[in-house]
Amino acid sequence: MRKLLLIPVLALAACNSGAEEPSQLTLQELEVPSVVQPSFAIVGIEHEHLARLMQVSPSIYSGAQPHTAAAFASLKELGIKTVVSVDGARPNIEAAALEGLQYIHIPIGYDAISESAGDAFAKVMAEAELPVYFHCHHGRQRGPAGAAIALRASTHCDATTALAVLEAAGTSAKYSGLWRDVEGWMAPRPGKLTAELVSIQELPTFTVKMADLDRTWDRIKLLRKADWESVSLIPETQLLLQQLQDSAGQIPAEYIQDQKLHSGLEEVIGFAERLQRAAEALDKDLLEESYSDLRASCNDCHADYRNK
Ligand code: HEC
């Protein structure tokens, strides 16, 4: 913890926790709401290797995806025993295993938290080794939503307290389904913790491609910050184009007839082609223009098809 700078974000007011050992929670305790007992604070932690790290309770942390060996080592140093990814990308179970960490994959979208995902979060808190680190990609939207439900499941806190996790994480109001489902989460009935916990969940190829190209997009954002001056600019723009073309070849069956989605993908591919040409010519104006068009195109399609 030496490298950590603690920044208290806000105090929790309506949770029952701290005193009891969370790993000993029984099913019954999970289901019977108990007394209100102020105990701990949600704490934002500035960390060298883990972006948006936040301690939500003594047994729950959330943050961005651990990308490096140092990030996994830091999780271990924090005392984390289980890592839960709610992201579409394949969890790096090998890197986690090197630090003795167990991975559990409970992918969710930006539009909603299904009942089975909600049950799975409760099951993690009842059965996995604690503390748990919840992460998505950037640690701002879906990871905190998973952590907020885990908080409800493990402490019986009220909805307002759980929503404070999203507030502390800076979760965007535009993901209204995440806010709604954290607020509306209901504890699973006895015998209903049937969700199967797995370390890698198979997902539709389109989702995985999107998750993968998002990593490339992040690296392109960094290249932009460095004023586009890098030997990896051309390879990265080529990779983005390739990944967008690949996802266009993997449109989910439910959208196969959807002309608007097809044209959205054609449009974004056109912008990615232009970005690549601009990279080859190192034409910074055209790079900027193509970057903005791409970003708008990702956002427009997500507003229609992903976020609600
Ligand atoms: C024409 C539509 C469209 C465009 C353009 C598009 N996406 Fe997506 N994206 C989707 C849909 C639909 C989903 C939801 C897939 C699902 O949940 O199965 C998605 C999901 C995602 C996800 C979530 C993956 C996960 O972990 O579940 C990320 C991240 C993402 N897109 C990034 C991007 C980026 C970055 C761009 C632009 C470079 C982009 N997308 C362009 C339609 C699009």
C-alpha cells in the first residue's frame, strides 16, 4: 500500500458490514435484510498500475482492467483473492494464476444487468474467496455496477448506498440501464444462487471483436496525445481497420437484416480507411478529422444499439 494515495470519496451510511467476516455470509444472511450500521467509506485510490481503483467495502474493490504483470502483482499486494471481469474481452487467466488469483467472468452489456448476472454477483460474494476486484475495461461504467450489486448482496445496503458507488466511480448517466438495475436489484430467493461461475465465458464473436478493437482504439488515443508521432501509428491504424472489418463479418443474427447497423459499420470502416491513409501520409489534419469522425461513429451506433 506504500504507493497509494488515499482520497476519501464519500461515506457509506446504510450498510451492514465490517464486523462480520464476509466469506462466512450464509445464504440466509444474504436474503434477510438486517440492521443499518454505518461502517466504512468508499475510497478512491490513486495507483500506479491500476486505473480508477476504488475500495467499495472491506471485501470489494473495483477498477480498470489489469493490463500488466505489475497490475496483477498489485492486486495480490492489496490482498485480492478473486478477480471478476464484467467485460467482453477474454480474461487473462494466465497472468492472474501467476499471482494465485482466481478469475471469474460475468460479462454484462451497457444496457442492462440481467437477473442471471445479478445472481452471479451475489454468488461471488457468497462463495468466492474475498476480497474481490471487479473490473470492466476502463473501470467507470460496468465494473462499478457489478461492484455495487456485490455490495448490496453482501451487506444488505439500500439502493441509494449502492448507487453511491456509481456516483463515486463517475458512471455516466447515459447508461441508464446500469443505474436502473443497480437500484432495482433483488436478492436471489433461497436456492436460487444457481448461476454457474466460470473463468472464461463464451460470447458472440461480434462482442469479443468490439472489446478487442476497443483496446486498439485506446492505443490510438494515446498516439493522438503524442501528436501522432510514433512508429506504431501505421500498424495500429491498420489493425483497427482490420478489426472493424472483422466485426462487420460477424454481425449478430438478430441484426443481420438491419440496414442501419450495416450502414453504420460501412461508415466507420470508411473513416478507419481514411485514418490509415492519413497515418501513411502523416497528414495530421486528416488524422484529427478522421479520428473525430470515427469517435462520433462509434458513439452514434452505440447510442442506438448498445447503450439502452
Ligand atoms: C454500427 C454499429 C457499431 C459501431 C460503428 C461500433 N460499435 Fe461497438 N458495439 C456495437 C454493438 C451493437 C455492441 C454490443 C454488442 C453486444 O453487447 O453483444 C458494441 C459493443 C462495443 C463494446 C463493448 C464490448 C464488451 O465488452 O461487451 C465496445 C468496447 C465497443 N463496442 C467499442 C467500439 C469502438 C471503439 C468503436 C469505434 C471505433 C465501435 N465500437 C463502433 C456496435 C457498434
